[in-house]
Amino acid sequence: MKNPVRFLLHVPVPWVFVLTYLLGVVLEHVHRSTISPTATLVSTTAGAGLFAMGAVIAGWGLVLFRKAKTTTVPGKLSGKLVTWGPYRFTRNPMYVGLILAYLGEAGLMKQIWPVVLLPFTVAYINWTVIPVEEAKLEEAFHDEYKQYRSQVRRWF
């Protein structure tokens, strides 16, 4: 039986993050959370750092894909296996960057509900999107991808 959430593969992954975050914003308005003034400073500082770090990591991964002239669309056959830059540390730096930027935005905006919803997006990416991508990479690059996969972790 096919995975029923695969229809979401037609939605670009960054938009999945945006839509999840927007749902969190709606929940935030319905169920308002409050944090202390001390936590506000920590939230803002940590949020700015996480957002900046996430944007740099995701952007770096995207730039490398553009330079390699390969696709960022899950399920499409890649033209080149990118294994340098942040791809030496994680097979999914763009997703790691999006997660960090998402958490940073929540910190900057002092919002709890988007953070509560984030694990659902990460689960979808981990168990639906990445397996499709990995199957295509194995199809295109066979042993080269298997070796890369054995040396570099999926996330960290």
C-alpha cells in the first residue's frame, strides 16, 4: 500500500515548513502563551542566532546544488551527487537549516505553538520525503551513494 501522505510531495518542502508555522500562529492566537521578561530576552537572542545559522546552512546547501546544476525537488532524478560543504556532516543540510531557521523564527516571535507542531513536519520529512529522495539517489548513483550514505549521517 502506498503512503497516503505522499501527495504532499507536490508541495515544496519549504512551503511545508511555512504552512506548519502558519498553523502554529493560528493556534498561538487561539491559545495565547506568555513568557517571562527574562525568557523573552533569551528567546530573542537564541532565536536570532538559530535563525541566522539556519539561513546560512540552508542557503549554503542550496547554492551548492545550484552550482552542481542538480535538482532540489524530491522524487526528481539528480544530475550530480553533492558530498562537499555541509554535505560532509549531514546528508540533509537544507532541511537542518530550515529546522533551525523555523526554531529561530519561533524564538524571535516568542511563539510556542509552532514549536509544538514542528515534530510533525520533521516526521513527514524523515519518513516520507527523505526515503523518496534516497531511493532516487541510489537509483542514479548506486554504489557511490551507498558509500556516501554509510559515511554521513542523515541528520547530524
